[in-house]
Amino acid sequence: MSKFDEREKDFEARFKHDQELAFKVTARRNKLLGRWAASHLGLTGAAAESYANDVVAADFTKPGDSDVIEKVAKDFAAKGVKLDAPAIADELKRCADEAKKQIMKG
């Protein structure tokens, strides 16, 4: 195997690892946001965990973060929670930082 082939395999392995890590961080971020939102919606226990899982699943509807933010904003509006999309986006950023810390710790 040539040096070029070895470098290519190393690059592909690193790329795969980075993609898996990014997926884990995003899923954890969304779960953290879901738990945060659940607390504002007055949900606890199994209902809160179920809601957090719904937020994670919402991220698969379209590319980007807008689907997650829209879901939480819609749920907040339905329950009269006075937090808008920009506030949710700010919390999403905070959750992203926390998710990275948690995933990197192992």
C-alpha cells in the first residue's frame, strides 16, 4: 500500500469519526434543549423525557436548526410560554456548548 493510499484511508477514517462526533453532539444538544423546553412547559419525569426525544426527532424533518427552533417555539406559543425563537436559538447555542463538553468528556 502506498503512502498516498495510507493517507487517504487515514483521512477517510478521520472524516467518519468527525461526522459521527458531530451527529452525537447535535443529538445531545437537541436533547438538552428538549429538557430545557420541557421544564418551561411544566413537564416532568417521563413526559419531559418523551418531549426531549420529540425535539431530537424534529431535527430530522429538514436541514439546519430551524425545525428544532420552530417546534419548540410552536409548543411554547401553544402553552403561553413567553419565549420567542431568538431566545430559543440562544438556548440552543448554550446547549451546543454543553453538549460538546459532555461528549468530549466521554
